[in-house]
Amino acid sequence: EVQLLESGGGLVQPGGSLRLSCAASGFTFSKYAMSWVRQAPGKGLEWVSGIGGTDDGADNADSVKGRFTTSRDNSKNTLYLQVSNLRAEDTAIYYCVNCWSGHWGQGTLVIVSS
Amino acid sequence: QSALTQPRSVSGSPGQSVTISCTGTSGNVGAYKYVSWYQQHPGKAPKLLIYDATARPSGVSDRFSGFKSGNTASLAISGLQADDEADYYCSSYAGSSTWVFGGGTKLTVL
């Protein structure tokens, strides 16, 4: 059974940083590009960042360029999202997603507030 | 990286059929077959309904069907049931490990 388990969310002040993690199991993690998708309270889904299966390139949405960085450790079957210079509008549930297979984690909530 | 365009809301009575459209560009929906549809109930993670524009994962009811023509994809739901009331999102591959989502459509079962 495919499982994606996010962690690392929490309350952070504007301008602060966090590292989100996603532990994957139940599939060959290194074969798949992975993504982070977020959902602000009461809003729709927004693709935020993605990375190739063998860490061969990552890209971010314009809204987070220069502030968010996705990486992965295939030896640990883990995806990461380093978020920095956080703004109030970054408040959202952050989902770890295999967009190719359609599997989602349950999400981790990031709240940016003073 | 503009979002795909979906109607904000659709509605139908139990037993009826509805269709939700998803319009993109030649750089996403028009370029790839990799269009997915998701159903999201309040407080839950999205659930995959359709992948590769028309394919249904095992376990998903055949009341859900996907179509794609040019830059527009569509999700059809037949035999509406109360539990179909949810938000629906389309997504499309956009190249170089990037994806784009639609703004979401709220389905109300009257």
C-alpha cells in the first residue's frame, strides 16, 4: 500500500523558515518525480514545487521561486521542502503528491503568523 | 503558470448527470495526455478519479468518465448521488516536472 507521510509543519513567524518532510513507502520512490501541492484555508489546490526521480532537476511555482527548495533522499525514500522567508499567504496545508500515480499524503499544516 | 479554468460551481439532482470542464493551453492540457481529476470532500485529501485524461483507477465508480479534446478536458458524472457533493479539481502535466491545477469546481447535489 502506498503511503506518503508528511511532517514538519507548524506555526512560524513571517520571515521564518521550516523544513517539511515526506516519508514515502509502498512504491519505488526513486522512479517517480514528486511534487508539493498546497491548499490555503478555503481555497483551491496550488502546485508549488516538483523534482525529478533521480533529483535531475526541480522547479517551483512563480509564487515561491527563490524562497522554496525541493530536494529528495532516495536512500531514505524521503522528499523535502525547505521553505524560507515565509509570508502570511503561505499559510496552507502542504501535501506531498505523486502526481503520476495520484497518491497524496494527508498533509501538514503551515501557519505563518506573528 | 496560470491555473486551468474550471467553472466555480455546478449542480444537479440525484440521478442526473453533470459535466465539469477544464480549459488549459497548448503548453499543458493540449500538449500532454496527463490530465487527472480529483474529488475532495471537506477536511480530506484529494482522491484520484481519472488519470491520463480518460483512465479510471481500480475502485473508482464507472459513473465517473473523463474526456479530452484539444486544450479542454472534461469530467462527466452520471447517476448523481448525495456523496458526490464535493469539490472537483483537474490537473495537467506542464513539462519539466511541473504540474498545474484548476481552480476547483463545487458540485452541489440538489
